[in-house]
Amino acid sequence: MRKCFAKSARRILCILIAVMLLTGQAVYGASGSGSYLNSIMDLIKEEYYEDVSDKELTESAIRGMFNSLDDYTTYYNNEEKDIFMDSVTGVFGGIGVTMMLSGDYIVVTDIIASSPAEKAGILQGDRIVEADGTDLVKATLDEASAIIRGEPGTAVKLGIFRDGSNEKLYVNVTREIIKVNPVLYENRNGIGYIRLSTFNDNTDEYITNALKYFDKYNISKIVLDLRDNPGGEVSQAVEVARKFVPAGPITKLDYKSSKYEDVEYYSTLKQSKYKLAVLVNGMSASASEIVAGAVQDTGAGKLVGTKTFGKARFQVLLPLLKEEAYAKYNRMYNLGSVNVFDFYYFGIYPTEDEIGGYVKMTLGVYYTPNGRMIDGKGLEPDITAADPDSVKGVYITDVKKLSKTTEYKLNSQGSDVFNAKKILKIMGYDIGTLDTIFDEDLESALKTYQTRHNLKATGVLDIKTQIQLNADLQELVLKYDGQYAAAVRYLNGN
């Protein structure tokens, strides 16, 4: 596979593409003197009532130009780029929790298995009120995340409230590399279900684990759920497609500029072992459509649902020189370019502190194996099924199985509590407020539910109750998720 040109010390992400191959063409000098823009900047500096620096004006002008090109081209300064990279790659230094803001508190709603948080004894529902001496009561999620995340191997001291108590407990957690898992999979009565939320750096690894699990139990019917998947890295989309698509083309990336070589990706799979249904909707976009388009064009499976979003443009993250670095390299080498990648062809490697920002810019479009261009058009499903409606205000596709790892009681908090409330509400129980808080309404609803299922009516969300709720959830999915039900009918030959 072709790789992005990037400094060896730090990988530069190419969104929807893992290639940045330069041809042997020269880099042309910049055109225009920019005197008109300079005059605009002079006007602002001289007559605007507050002081504005050249740096601020330059960044604003750059940001405005790039952000006006299309919905997918965006300028980032160095700090914004780091945040963007964390969100897209799914790899960062941290403790391995998902948090939400509940009133004045930062609440732990999920914990990644085998993460530093789990090892340190952090629980769902813990309220993080302090980190390394900084008070986090009334803090924003971004403020809390900035303190709790950090370099792997370093420690963070957390102060927490647990089980409704305001007695502060202190826990030391050593940060590690955290890998966000975008794959949810389960055996649904002999059908392998995989929900893929995005295509980050970890997608291929976790999809491989899911298929190994299905192979272990001889499961050959697969539902791949790409609904609401906005895309991600093309290299990961290609790896997913290679697990299902027979030998031949998967996609072609077509650059506008002749400076870059077009790239074609292929599968070498001799024969798929799976009967495949792919769930799609109007928010299945970009890399999701690379996979869906390859499956549809090659007959590797059927698309089930509604027409996809229709985004066939790919973006590359380009590092841009600072103004003084641009002037330096133009003077030294007569290379009038701000794109750092352009210098690599000549064996010139600007340093990190010479990079002033990054632009995620659309550089081309991709095609399906049959040469279809779907930008603005989308993919029509092979089996049309309407998007699920909400049931009593809850969308069945938003409900997750309970983890069966922790028992919950009055005043507990966590995603398991939230999902238990959703399941019970769909079934007609009065659960009060639909949130992550275990309140008296939920306790009362659980007692009624437990009695009806011959469980001990404690009002506690214990493991046995979670198992029963998960079983009921499978029935609710078949009843209320018409797209999933249509996929099951197809896989079962009905």
C-alpha cells in the first residue's frame, strides 16, 4: 500500500486516503504579489478599533479561504490538528473512559475493557470532581479531558464521588495508549452482527477479531451495519472490503492534480466464506460508501436500507509552512510552495516548528469498482427498507446491550442505566426521566419488570436482570428495526 509522505517522527493522517505520492514534476512558484490582501490587512490594523496582529489576520484569511471551498475542506491550527487527529485515528494517551456532563458533574458512563481506568477500579457512574488538584465541578467536558488525557506512562490523581456520596475518594491512574474500538459485534441467534461506527486506525484489528469470533462458532451469515457511519480512513475501508469482496477492484482514487498519482485498490480474496447484508442509510457516507459500493458492484452481498449520503470526495491533511519558513525555503531553494509535502520530493524536510497549520483539503474523488461516481447521488439499496421510527421517543438503533459487569442501585449512574431505561420505556414501563441516573422511578419499574419475569424483585439492576433485558432487546430489535429484520430475512432466504 502506498503511504502518506510524512516525517518519520510523526505520522500525518490522510483522510479517506493513505497516499501522497509525488510524480517527478517541479514545484512551481507562488503567483501574485498579494498586495490587495496586504492592503485589506493594513486597513484593519489602522482603522479597526482594537489591535489585531499580523498573525491573527493571516490565520483568519487562510482559514476563510480554505473553509469556503467545500463542506469538507477545513483549516486547523496546530492545537486543533491534534484534537482532530485524536478523534479520527482513535489513538491517544488517556485512562480509557467515556464521560458525559450531568448537571455540575463529569460522570463516567463507559469504561474500556482492560483500560487503566478499569485496572484502577473506576466504575460507571463515578463523578470525577478533581484531577491533579484541579476542581472539575462545573467544568466542561473539554476542560476535563484536557487534564485527564496525557502522555502514556504518566499518572493522574482523580478525586471521585461514588454511589451518590459526596465523600471524595482518590484514585491514581497511570495513563496508557488508548485505542478507541469502533466495532460492536454479537451473535444474534446464529447471525453475526457487526456495527461499525467509523473507520479509524483500529477498525481492521477489531473487525478481524469479530470475524474470528464468528468463525469459531461457524457463523457464516453476517449483517454489517454501516448506518450513520460518516467515514474515516480509506486504508481501513479497503481492509474491511477485502474481507468480503472477491478478487478485483475495490475503489479508484482520482486526483485533480497531476502532481499526484491516481491510486487503485484491489482485493485478492478468492472466495468469501460469508453471506453478507450491509445496512445503510442517508448518513452512511464517504469510506462507508467505498465498502458498500464495492460490495454492491461485485455482488459480495446486498445493501439493505435507504439511499446513502453520496460523498465521493476524499481529503488529505496537508501541513503548511509558516510565513517565515516559506520565505526561508523560497530564498534558499527557489521553491515557492507552502505545502510541506512538496519539499519531500527534493529531500528537504522542514521541522515541526516551521509548520504553521494544517488543511484537510479535498484533492479528488473516488469511483466504485464499476466506475460509478456517486458524489451527490449516493448508493441505492438492493433491498429498500425504511429507517426505523422512534418508539415512545426512543430509537431502537440507539439502544445498546447491557454490559453485565456491574450491578446498579438507587443513585448509581452509567450507560447501562441509560440503556436499561430505554429498553423498559420501549416496553411500556414508566421510567421517569430518560437519562443515566438510577432514580426511584427506575427502581419501581425494575421491581415490576422483575416480578413479571420471575426474578427477585429487588429494584436493583443486577446481572440476572441485565441478561433478561438483553434477551428482550433482541426481540425488540426484530420488531422495531425494519432494516435489520429485512437483512435477516434475506440472509435466511425468506
